[in-house]
Amino acid sequence: MGTETISSRAGAESVRGTYALEAIDVTKSLPLGRERIDILKGISFTINHGEFVAIVGPSGSGKSTLLGIIAGLDVPSTGKVLIDGVDITKMSEGQLASVRNSKIGMVYQAFNLIPTLTAQENVEAPLYVGKHDGRPSERAKAMLDLVGLGHRLRNRPNQLSGGEQQRVAIARALVTRPAMVIMDEPTGNLDKANGDRVLEMIRDLQSQTGTTFIIATHDPNVAQAAQRSIRIVDGRIAI
Ligand SMILES: Nc1ncnc2c1ncn2[C@@H]1O[C@H](COP(=O)(O)OP(=O)(O)O)[C@@H](O)[C@H]1O
Ligand SMILES: [Mg+2]
């Protein structure tokens, strides 16, 4: 249930011929005492609409920093990030907030669910920001059905397993029908069986909804679930 409404929207507003995402010579440097640390040293890549891409690299290589920048949560020191051909690094806070709410879903390693809300309320929450079609409660239920949690609507996060919590977080990221879902180590806190289940679900959702998935991981086995990997070592793209 809910699959058709989702597939009809993902990427629908994008301009034909543009990439879902284009990073152009992105750098990030931060002051560290009197020194400066260069975290990202000139990263360029493109991701097509509907692709499932892994950003891989050892811990500390700059994956989370890069994800924060492509999700518009952080700004690069230099360089551009185009989403559907539009440079988000030039946007005002208000424009950016609207792009984040309508086009991007985010999933974190630590799930980041609101502990006092039920699974259904957590998934509904993003629908009360910005404009969205349909009844939030119906949409949240349909999304939880899609991730196999239709029977856990009224459970709070501490009444769910790690794998279930991560599936709620994925439902929450998808409920606004974003064209792109960005995940930072989404299986990092899961055991292998639950991690595999989440990855299998991402692959199913990708083929059913046409959503673009970008997932950062330090685990080569997780990267294998993706269609393509972009490898980062020490703030640079490595072959
Ligand atoms: N706010 C910060 N201040 C100083 N150093 C940082 C900050 N954020 C990240 N770093 C450093 O940047 C490097 C890349 O970090 P990160 O993007 O978290 O890598 P990854 O996600 O690949 O493990 C690390 O060496 C980290 O210590
Ligand atoms: Mg990280």
C-alpha cells in the first residue's frame, strides 16, 4: 500500500538532463587553534536520478562532513553543490530549509527518533512542516507498512529493536516523498542480520519508488549493496 503514490512523485520536479546531485570541487577547512585542518580537499562527483550510491572510506576520511554539505546542513569552504541543477550553497537559510524539507530525507547512524513519540508520530512529524498532500496519519501508516512495521505503529522507540528503529527512521525520511535520501552509516548500530535487512529494504524501495539513495559507510560489505561506490580517503576521491 502507498507504493504508487510514492513512485509518482520521486524526482518528478527535477529538470530533465540534470543530475540528482553534482558536487563541484568541494572543500572544507576548519580552524584548529592556530592551524587549519583541511577535511575535504576538492571533491567532485555526480549522481544520477534513482541511483543507489555508497560513499565509502575509512573512519575520519570526511564522509560525514561531505554528507552534511550535500544535505545542506553545512556549507563548504569553497565549491558548489547542485541539487537538480540548482546550487544550494548560494541559497538563503529559508530557501535551503524548504529544499531540505521537500527534496531530501536524512537517516543517521543513531536513528535520532523522538523518544516520547510513537513510531507513527515520529513518521508523521515531518509532514507538519511545509506543504504536503494527504492526511499525515494515513501517509505515516502507509509508509510504516512499506517498511514492514504496520504492526508497530503505537510503539515508542524504546519498545522497538535497533533494526526496527532504523526502519522507522527510514520511513520518516521517505514520508515526504523526497527525490533523494541521504544516510550516514545507517547500519552502523545494527547487527549483521538487521543491517542486511535494512540494506535489502533500501534496494527494494529504490526500485519501487525511483528515489535516489546516497549512503555513507566504512564497511565494504555494506557498500556492495549499492550500485556504485565513490571512495574517499583523507578528504579526496580515491580510485
Ligand atoms: N567540527 C570539527 N572540528 C574539527 N575537526 C573535525 C570536525 N568535524 C570533523 N572533523 C575531522 O574531520 C575529519 C573527517 O571527519 P568525518 O567527516 O566525521 O569523517 P568520517 O565520517 O569519514 O568518519 C576527521 O579527522 C575529524 O576528526
Ligand atoms: Mg562519519
